[in-house]
Amino acid sequence: MARPAIWLISGAPGAGKSTVSDALCRRFRLAVHIPVDDIRDWVRSGFASPVEWTNETGRQFALARRGAARIATDYADAGFDVMVDDVIRESDLNQYTDYLGKTELRKVLLNPSLETVLARNAAPGRKPFDSSILEAACRGLHPLLLAENTTDRGWIVIDSTGLNIDETVNAIVRAF
């Protein structure tokens, strides 16, 4: 049996990270999905919104990522493949790698077109908040992620613009 891996699924908001992570989990006998946004939502007092980035926002993201890495390592050590979904740049990757131990890290950037991401975020009922606040972030993050999370840095970059969920997952699995 192949040793489990930790799959880091990145992309701009609306890229399909959660949906793809869930679908990728179904390809394994044992798998767990860790959405970093969910860990960030554990904060009940003093939550730092990423809409207005502050030092505290950065600190809370680093804490959530460290927690996700530790949880991921525990599950991988127990035989689970782990999908961690987060908007993570290569320059912040140490917030994971410093805590992952020896488990193989598979880095995937979902990169549908900016137009696709903006349209998904604008769809009614997709988010439990006014998703129009994501437009500026997407416009900034989309090119930044593509510039940093590159194949020469070990990322698998998937342009999922014209792909359905199964086709996207198939492309990811084939890449590894």
C-alpha cells in the first residue's frame, strides 16, 4: 500500500479548492479534508478578517496553518491521505512545512481563469457572506499565486477553467 500523502490544494477564492478536495478524498480508502478557513472560524472572539489585512490577520492565518499541518500529520501517520485546502503562496509555505514531519507534500494550484473565479464568487448563495468583498482579493491573488506557485517550485498547476470536478481530480491524480 502506498504511503499516505498530504495534498495542499491552493487557489484563489472560488477556484474550487473545497469541492475538489472533497472529490479527491473519495479516490482514497482513507482520506480527510481539512479546510483552513474552518479552522480560522474556530476563533470566537477577536477574529481578524482577511478583508482588511493586519498583523493579527497574518498571525491567525499562521496559527490555523500550523494547526492544519499538525492535524494533517496525525491523520497521515494513521494511514489517511489528507487534503488541506487553503489560499497559500509558496512564500508562506513554511507555515506548513515546519510542522509536517516526513510525510510527502503534494502541492496543487487550481488556476481557473480570473473571470471564472469572479463569476463563481458572484453566484448567489455560494458564501454565507456578501461575496462581492472577494473581488479585489481575487484580482490580486490570482496573478500572485500563479507567479509564486510554479512547476519549478514543485507545484502541479491545473487550469480547471473548462474542466468539471471529475476531470479536475483526474488531472491531479495523473500528475502524481
